Amino acid sequence: MLNSIKTFFSKNLEPVADEAPDRSDASEKVDPIAVAACALLLELAHADEEFTDDEREHIESAMAHHFDLPNETVQEVIELAESERTRSVDLYQFTRLIADRYDLGQKMVLAEVMWRVVYADGELAKHETYLMRKISSLLDLKPGFLSEAKQRVANEVD
């Protein structure tokens, strides 16, 4: 598994000039945290077997806002994250990267963004709640913090 993680980052997150001709600056690297966070958001969006336009718009907005990315880069990150998400056997490679680099405040912000994706379609599916608990556990985020983030988002939705 360690080799697949190394391959993921070396192959996709540090492209060389000939591998990324459509980028305006070939030396610019995609932020691995942005890809990992996006993969988690996409996993949540697909959890109920339906990826809605509202969920996609929320993910695009969150990526642009929280990672200060221009629209074309957001689309590249989403495509890369979707590709890696569908090829991965679990979420560990994504959650470990975030857990190692994010402090508690950043994890709380990410938890709120994840809950917003869950609530974007107006429904809370049972599997989405399970997946949120699983991801939060992998992020070393205590259940009380997860509940706080869920409550803040639920209050905004109501």
C-alpha cells in the first residue's frame, strides 16, 4: 500500500512539463492536500449513489474558496481527485495526508465542508453519516467535534 501512495504522489502531484502541456505554468504543482480533500468530498458526494449538480457546485466552490484556486485549476483537481478516488482501495492515503498536515481548526473547517456536501442534496442518507464518522476517525477528529460541525451545518440548512 505504501508503494501505491508513493506512486500516486510522484505520478500525479508533481507533473513534469511534457506531462502537463495544458497548464499555464508547467512548474506549478497541484497541492496534494487539495487533491486529498477533494477526493474525500467526492467520496461523500457519491456515497448515496447519486452525484447531484448541487453537490458538484458545492465541491467546486469549496475548492476555489478554501484552496484559493482558479476555476480551471479546480476542474483539474476534481478530475485528478475523481480518478484517484475511483482507483483507490480505501480512503487512508487521503485522510493520512490531511491528518498529518492539518491542525484541529483546519480539520474542523474540512468537517463542515464535508457536512455541507452531505446536506447539499437536501437528504441525509444513512451511509453518508457512516462515511462521515469513518473519515472523521481517520482524520483523528473526535466525535464531539464532528457533532459540532454537523450541528452548525444543519442549522444553516434549516
